[in-house]
Amino acid sequence: MKYGILCCVIALFAFIPMGVGAAHEDMDWNGTWLSENFELTIIQAEDGNVTGSYRPYNPMSGDPGTIQGIIESDGKVLSGIWIETGTCSFILSDDGHVFNGSYESEDAIGKKNSAGWNGTRLIIEEGTESDWTGEWISDVDILHLSQNGSSVTGTYEPIIETVIDLVEPGIIEGVLSDDGKVFTGTWKEEGRVRFTLSDDGLSFNGTYGYGDTEIIEGSDLYNWNATRI
């Protein structure tokens, strides 16, 4: 849901070093990690499970999210998933051709961010004025919605694959008002991550991808690197 940040598409997950100090004594993953646009907090349990969260310094540079994973036996590799989620609300026009709405996300400290999310029906057929089923196009993504009674589910993906850092694929689901004009629901985006800790424990280099596919070398991956503070 990274709308309105076209100027940041390359920098979204381009992490920059902050300064090098002494090697981290414990060689664990606990702590705060800084990047150009995000602050990442990682908590490592004694059993090797990891939880964490990340949030943008500027809400227009991306959405906050969470990380869940495990530490591999050598202690140097963290693998897991990232998740971004939030709420959304759309209002269908009287002719059923467009909807106007917004989405909202909230970070780990309760700070909320919202932005517009509007769409136009791609194929207009007679009798669809009050039905949400079909394909809808917004400024940056295409939504595939299916209505079953008062429930609506669907998926969305970026119009242009090269801006996937900016607009991420996801799923959407929710319910309709009694008149069928107002959709209220949730959106969710997720994928996998794999980070490798440096020998001095002060930084990690990693990759992330989208969906539930494994992190495999040569697949559609993006860099995610950070430095400990």
C-alpha cells in the first residue's frame, strides 16, 4: 500500500550504514536497526524465534509492518515473513462505474497513516450498477473483486511490475452496507524475508519477496539491508 511515493521507489528498502562501532558482543539480533526510510526493531527469544516491527520515518515513504521468523542454527541467518495490514473503506457511485475511498495503516506505536484509494470499473456491463464483482483500476493497481451476498473478497497487484516496491500485491476482504454502496474491510500484504548477520554483528544484508513463495536465489527478490544502532 505504498501510494504517493513514486520518488522513493528505489529508496524504499535501500538501507544505508549509520556508522561503525565495536562488534556487538552477544552476536544476537536484538535491537534497533536504521535505514534511510525505516526503523526496524527485532526481538529474539531464547528458543530462536524472532518477532519485530518496522515503521517509516515519513508515512509517505511506505507502510509499517511486522516480522516473524526463526534464527537458523549458526545464529547468522534470520528467515521468516513480513506482514503489512490495515483497514479500507470504499463508496460505490450511483452508476456503479467508480468507487471513492481510502485505506489506513497503523504502526507499532499506534501512529496512523491514511491515503486515498479510488477505482474505476474496467468492463462496464448492464446490471452491474450495484455489484462489486469485476476488475477495477486505480492510479497504481488493479483490483479483482468478487461479491457473494454482502461479502466482498479479492486481490490487487501493481499495474506496472517495475514499481512493485511502491505498490505491493495483496488481498482484500470485507462486508457491504445494507444498500450495497459502502464497502468496509481490510487489506493485507505479505512476503518472505531472509537476513544474514555480519561477522561483527553490526549489520545485516538480506532480501525480501512477495507472497508465500520461498526465498530462492534468482527469483523476484529485492534487497533489504540495515545497520544496528
